[in-house]
Amino acid sequence: MKKVEREQLAERMEAENPWWKSPGVLPLYLKDLKPRAYLELFFPLAENRSVRRAVVLMGPRRVGKTVMIHHTIERLIKSGYPPAQIAYFSVDHPLYNGLSLEEFIKLYSESNGLNVSTTPTYIFFDEIQYLKNWEIHLKKIVDDYPNIKAIASGSAAAALKLKSTESGAGRFTDFLLPPLTFYEYLALLEDLDLIDFEIDENEIIPFYKSKDIVSLNQKFTDYINFGGYPEVLFSQEIRNDPARFLKSDIIDKVLLRDLPSLYGIQDIQELNSLFTALAYNTANEISLEQLSKNSGVAKNTIKKYIEYLEAAFLIKIIHRIDRSGRRFRRASSFKVYLTNPSIRAALFSPVTEHEAVFGHLVETAVFSQWFSNDDVTLNYARWDNGEVDMVHISRSGEISWGVEVKWTDSYVNNLSKLNNVINFCLDNNLPSICITTKTERKIVTHKNTEIIFVPASEYCFSVGYNGIQSRHQKKLADENREDNNS
């Protein structure tokens, strides 16, 4: 059998890197795609050559990792960096099958006549999870090529992170790119004029107000059904049939291609059935026993499938605590959330804000705004006669805040319906709790507990926006600390 000629590989590399010959030339699709807000956080990590570390950009399919890489390349070129010293490779392309990272580098060096041992270069490896033992290869690049700044990306987020942590300690910097937050969704649609950015300085947590809550909720409904992926916003063809795009290009490829090839899963139909059941029950409490009984699949197998689905960033499992904030030693139940509510619309059908299931999708949307924040570990509390949807436990082990997600205004004037939630606050010395609503915004005190009512759409926007801003501030603080130390 004939091997792929080196000339063909070189031609493919030149096609992937048009800026080598024409500095202003980038892939045409970039012209219509605006950068995500996360680019402002990712670019400094990718650009920084002072620290010898590779950057591992991870996240689910179609959230814009490849686009972010090309926007990074565009910024590097515009800042004056020599285009020939920037290389991009899509590792999963069939022509590259079997190539090691060092072979990529050798071919690149030969094509451009560069000595990468002495010439500072940026090299981007896209979809690196398709290279066996990629973490060993990448670690070797960091160690052996001090003039190469390596940036890798991949879609199997949890698996990448595990290997990155195990093998890349001190050599890799992880960066998680989640599905679109509601803030980014509005920003890309240029609808930020719906938000009043003036906030009360006395508020501990800045919840931004809408100028028109009805219009904001309409956008929020669209976001829940179709808003997790940038391409849906900018492609007319995809907007006409977003469910087809999400189903065939995200879900099916993950279940039928990515996971089987990465983990050797044999029964794809069984996995697909389980995922469909989990997606249908997003924001609900389920148990391995229930899933095993309903599907006829062994609990250990289901547990393994769930780990795979989390690795592909399709679902997130949230663990239960009791009324006093303690975890169960033998947890038999847990909550499952889609990482983005629009996945459910792709599998089944879009929903209106008046349908009963919409409340579960609102809760899913609230959780999805937090998923990219590694510093926040969320649980839910449930006991015999009560529940709190979202509970944060501090590193010291104390409950620091909680949120009860509602899609109704009925609780604002009927506080007795919240007695179980208030008692939970009193038991755990929580001075306040947030309750989401549909349209009402109000702060009241009941049984010495401050109840902050805020519309769910405003809450989701605020979490997404504040998350970006806090990471900006942390980055600036880290830079100032480095400057002072130097």
C-alpha cells in the first residue's frame, strides 16, 4: 500500500496556512464571524512566550475553538508577528494520520526553511485528542523546543483535562471554552442595548437590569432553544433548521465518532438511548438504579457511559447534599444537566416559555452559565420535604450561597411557599438567598433572611458577564503580581 507523499503533506499544510504566502489571507469564513468574549482571556495565554508552557484549549464540539485559534492567529499577524513563524494543523485530517507532533514540526520546518530550534514560532495543533498519547508528545515539544509556543485544542474536554493534569503538570495551561453564555449570545447579536449596565454599588452581587424584560425574555427563549453555538447565529442555512445542525453535526458526531474512537465503546445504540433519556430529564434527579431498571443495562456500564458523556461535554452531573450541607457517603441519586439547553431542542423540538418543561430548561440554562468556572463547585440540596436547586460550598466546607430557580412570579407575593428554602438558610447561617422569577425583581426580608428575587434571564446574563469580567480582573492582578516580582 502506498504511503502519503511528503509533497502531498506539504501541500495540505500550505492550504491550512494561507498566510505563509499572503500575510493578510485567513480562512474566508472568519470574515463573517465575530470573536467570542473569551478571546480576550485566551489570547494573552496563547501569546505569552515568557513562560514555557503549552496552552490546551478544550471544550465541546462547535463552540468556536477553531475559530478562536484563527482569531488568535489574526491578532498575532496584525501585531506584527512574522506570518511564516505561525503554523496551524488540523490533527484529525486523514492525510496526517499517524504523524507525531515532532513530524508535524519537521515538515513545517522543511516547508518554510525555518530552524525551529532557534526561530521563535507559534504552532497550533487542532483536535489533538485524535493523536494517541498526545500529552506525551506535547510535553516533549515543551521540553525539547524552547522556541516553540505550542497551543493545542480538543473536544473531549474532561478526558483532555485529566491527561493534561496527569502528564502536563507545570507544562500545560488549560483553558475551557464553554457553549455560548447568554451574555455572549446577546453580544454577538448586538442586543446588549436591552441591558442597563448601571448597577447599585451597594449590591454584593451585581445583577444587571433589563430595559425591557419582555423583549429580554423573548431573546432568552430563543437562547434556550438555539443559542449555545455561534454558527447558529451567523449562518442563515443553519438558522432555518438549527435542530438538524445540532443533531447531525454535534450530537451524532460525538456519539457515533468521537467517543467510540477515543474510548472503544462497542454498543453505540445503547449509549445513544441513554443520552436521549438523560437529555429528556435534564435538571431532574435520577439514579443509577432507575436507569439500569429502565434500560436493562448494568449499573457499572451506565456509570461508564455517563463518564464518557461528561468527557464529551454533553452533560454535567451535580451531586446531592443534605439539609445541613453534608454529602452522602453512598450517593444513590444525582441531577443531570445538559451543558447547554439547546441540545434538548435539537433532540426533540423547540419549546415555548409556557410549556411545563420550559422550567427545567431555564434551570439548565442557569447551570450552564457556571460550567466553565473551575473555582465554583455546585451541588443541590434535597431532603424529605424540600430542595434548593443550586448550592455553593466554600473550600472550608461551609455553604456560602444558594439559588432556587423558578420561572414564575407567584412566589414574590406568597413567601410562605418558600418556607423550606428559608429554613435551609436558617439552618446553615445563610443571610440571603436568590430566587429567580419570570419578570419580577424585588428584595424582601422574611424570617431574618434576605430574599433576592431576580428574573432568570437577568440572572443568566449577569453570571455570564460577571464571569468574564472577574477573569479579566484576575488576569490583570496576575500580570501586576508578575511585574512586581520581576
